[in-house]
Amino acid sequence: MKDLIQSIKEARYVWVCGNGGSSATAEHLTSDLFSKGIKAICLNSNTAIMTMIANDFGYEYVFSKQLEVIADCNDLLITISCSGGSSNILFALETADALDMNTYSFETFTKDRDYEKLEDKHLKFAHKIKKLL
């Protein structure tokens, strides 16, 4: 946790993304970071850009294409996903790696596929991040 907080503080921008319920948590975390003076942007918040990318390139690129255009090596990408296997999350992580960005992924499923339990855990973790900033 200490390393994550330090990465957030040192990042030029913090990019956050998720799908479904995790997209709501990504937006929540982004607003919490912003309230603490962190330059944070939620990749799943701009529907015009997302739908253009989905239409022109494919849904799997809705996050990675945004990073390609705007992000750089001094940024941090935080992904929030229950499965951890969504192609758009994986492509975002791949792009962040290619840009030499720092990355952090919230915990994903192990053996128990209880969405509600893990989504609650993600939100609690987001609140803990805000408290520690």
C-alpha cells in the first residue's frame, strides 16, 4: 500500500479504468483522488471518446487508445476489474507497459467468483487510498 500511495503522489497523471460495476468504482476513486489534489482521469468517463474508439477500432481498445494519445512514462495506470481478464483492461496494461508507465491492478478473483463481495472490497480499498493521501 505504501508503494501505491507513493506512486500516486509522484505520478504526473493517474489514469483509472474498469468495466461494469468496476467502472463506477473507477469513477469514484478518480473523484476521491482529484479531491486530494491528484491529477486523476477516469478512462471510462468520456462516452464520446469511448464509443468512437469502440466503433472505429473495437471495444477492446477503449482504454489503451486513450493512453496511447495522452499518457506518458511519468503516469500511473490503475485498473479495477473482478476477473482481470477483460481484453480492454489487458490492452490498457500492455499499452502502459509499452509507455513505461507504472501500473497497479486491484485484486481480482481467485477461486470465489462473488462479484458483490469483491466489488465491496474494491470500494473499501479505494476509500483506504483516499484516507492515506
